[in-house]
Amino acid sequence: EDLAEPEVLREALSIRAERAVKLEVPKRGEKRALVEQALTNAREALGRHLSDSASQRKLLEGMAETFALDEVPRRIEVYDNSHIQGTNAVGGMIVAGVEGLSKKNYRTFNIKSEDLTPGDDFGMMREVLTRRFSRLASESDPEAEDDQSGMPDWPDVVLIDGGAGQTNAVKAVLAGLNLPRDVTVIGIAKGEERNAGRETFYMEGREPFMLPARDPVLYYVQRRRDEAHRFAI
């Protein structure tokens, strides 16, 4: 866009930079592409700012209230699957807590089951969760103290991208493992035409529900789901 009072802005920027600054408004070509890329980066940076401007603690407290959790969650695990036209199937797990995203705790799972139908998301999720929680139950004390980052080994919440069917399937998998502690499962399904902002949430013992479009908790959960999707891909 053309700027109001460009000469005043140019002079101010020149003083700040301690060198001459020229303002351009490219309409096409490589410079225009650079401007559009900068705009995309700015939008994403604004999204991160809106997500992180409130403290992680406050957002997690909001999650506890919104989803009627007994305690503020310290570890949230989000799962997603990815494949290439049914082949090279991979499961991804991201982790979030009081310090934000904990990338050192991210995990990938190469799908090993040979009897899965290509693109069987239920089957892939079943394998990923079975492997993840079977190993967790055998190697970790559910009552162990947090590590130095405040991140416990056991998740308080498991978030999955899916509706009632996926949520019930995950609950069945976890119930079948006879885990030593409970884990809250929350399903998040996009609305019509996979419209972000119109997500429906699914939890055991509650009717499906939605959150206000500008709810910080909704935005927080969206960001975590999208991060899991990105990581799986």
C-alpha cells in the first residue's frame, strides 16, 4: 500500500538507521514477491504474539477451566498421522507445557503394522498410542517428580484431531492398556469445509461443544493441533 506522509517516514527511518533510506512500493516482480512473503511472515508472527502474549500458565489455567480438568495440565500431548497416498505412514507427537512447546520431547513413530489399509487413520493412531503408552507404563513412574524444565513424563491431556469416532477409539486403546493413571482425551474436529474457528470438541461424559471464536483457549488448542500436523508431515 502507498503510505501516508512517506517523506516524514523516510526521514525518520534514515535517522534511526543512520543512513539514507528509500521507500518503495513494488507492484510486481521479485520485489513484490518479497513484500508478500514479509506480509505472510508478519501475519504468522502476530499469531504467535497473540498466542504467547498471555502467559502459558494463564492459558493452561484456561484449559483446565474450559475442559473441566481436575488440575492445570503440565504436559499436553498432541498426535497426528501423515502418509504419502497411503505409504510411508508416520505418526507424530508434539508436547506442550508450562514453558510452551517442548521440542526435545517430540516423537515420531514409523508405522510398522503391515495389515493396515492404506490411509487407515484409526489403525495408525491405535499403533502409535499403543507403542507410546505401553513403553511409558513400563519405563516411567506416573508419580515421578518433574524434570528440571517442569515437564512430567506422563501427559495430563491427550489431544487428537478428530471427532467422536476417533475420540472413542483412543479412549478404548488407552483403557485396554490398563494404565496406572488416567489421561484426559480431547478430540477436536473442524467444522464444515474444515473451517478453523468452528471446531467442535469431544470429551467423555460431555455433549460435543464449541468455544467462542476469539477465545484464547481455542486459539491455543488450534496452534497445538496445527503444530502436530506440521510435525507429522
